Amino acid sequence: MPTAPIFVVGSPRSGTTLMKSILDAHPRIFCPTWETGLFVSFEAQLNGDLRKLMNEGDPFPLDRAAMCQWARDSVELLFERLRKHSGKPRWAEKTPAHVLSMDLIAEVYPEAQFIHIIRNGYEVVRSLQNMPWAPRRIKWSIARWMDSVRAGRQSGAKLAPGHYHELRYEDLTKQPEPVVRAICDFLGEEFDSQMLDFHKPRNNSWSAEFKPIQDRPVNKYQELGWLERRIFEHRAKPLMKELSYR
């Protein structure tokens, strides 16, 4: 049976939390509720102070390969302990920003499988504009969505078959069973119906009650203003068209 780690990635507000919850409901897969951001921090260090240490001055005792092995050992220390505690043989991790670090993750974990969830950019931007942790700047929100989608697709195209799976949030909410079955096929896992009932406490690792899958995408936030819509259309139209979003 497969044991490769699974990384759920995508733009913020694209459905990565929903995807995480569905995976965690599988009897063989454990996925924590929190975002680790481990590779975001590691990549910043690897391209910053660590690179200076490796390239300048006295010989540094660790090269890039050794640093990647150190990162893998550190991640394993955390996730293997969590996985064993859960009683499941396989672990997954969800950090949306890891979509920007897929190349590095694949370097550290050549066997890793990535699930990239994409959502209509307009809905993502509308949601981001209402998040307390996000800058309420329309250009920032648009760039965050576009950069995330492009980075994920570009990195995914470099991976060997069987290591990258792309899906749409809209498909997941409208037809969850066939979409989840396709994900299980990609992962080499048997589909289990409790994945669709992840919201029930008995079906997740945390014995918590979550919101079920809605039969249609829901966005409770107000529409963008006229100027914001024009800015979105001007900047995001080519990518929206590429993704077949109107």
C-alpha cells in the first residue's frame, strides 16, 4: 500500500481546508488541522542566510543535499509521531503557501504527491478582501491568486506522472463523489464513503464536527466594487480564460 506523503496546496481561500478534511476522513490518511508552513520557512532560509553560509567564507559543513536531508528528518520527526498517534499508515499536510515551494518539497520528498485545488479567481479575491489577516488591497489579492495558480501548475508540469493532481473547487462541491474517487485513484487508495461524511465527529481524527460539503460554492462576502472588478478583469482575464472561468 502507498505511504508517500501528500501535500495539499493552492491559493488561500480555494478550498484547501475542505480538501484536508476529506483526506483526514480516509481510514489510512492522517492530516492535521493546522498549517505548518514548514517549507515556506525552510525555503526562505535556504535562499537566504544558509546560502550565504554555504557559498561564502569558510567551508560550511553541510551542502544543499545535506540541508534537504535535515529538513526531511525534521518533518519526519513531527509527522511520524502524529501519524503513529493517529493509528493511520499515511500522512498528509495542508499549507496553501506550499504551492510556491513545490519544487523544494519535491527535492526533499521525491516520492511526494501533490493535490492542487483551484477555485474561480473572482471568488478567491472577493474572499481575500474580507480576511482580517490579508492586506485589503485588490492588487495584492489578485496577485496572490494568480501567483499561486501559476506556480502550482508550473511545478506540477515538471513532476513525473502520478505526483501531481489538479482539481477545481467548483467540481468538488457540485459532484463530490466522482471527484473524491478520482483523488483516491491518484493516491492509490481505496475510496471510502466516510470521506464524504468527514464533517461527522466519528470520521475525523479530531472527533470534531465540521461543516459538510455544500452542494454549490458559497461566498457570503459582498461583491467587489465597480473599480475593483475592472482591475480584476484587466489583470486576471488571461488566466481566467486559460482556466475556462468566465
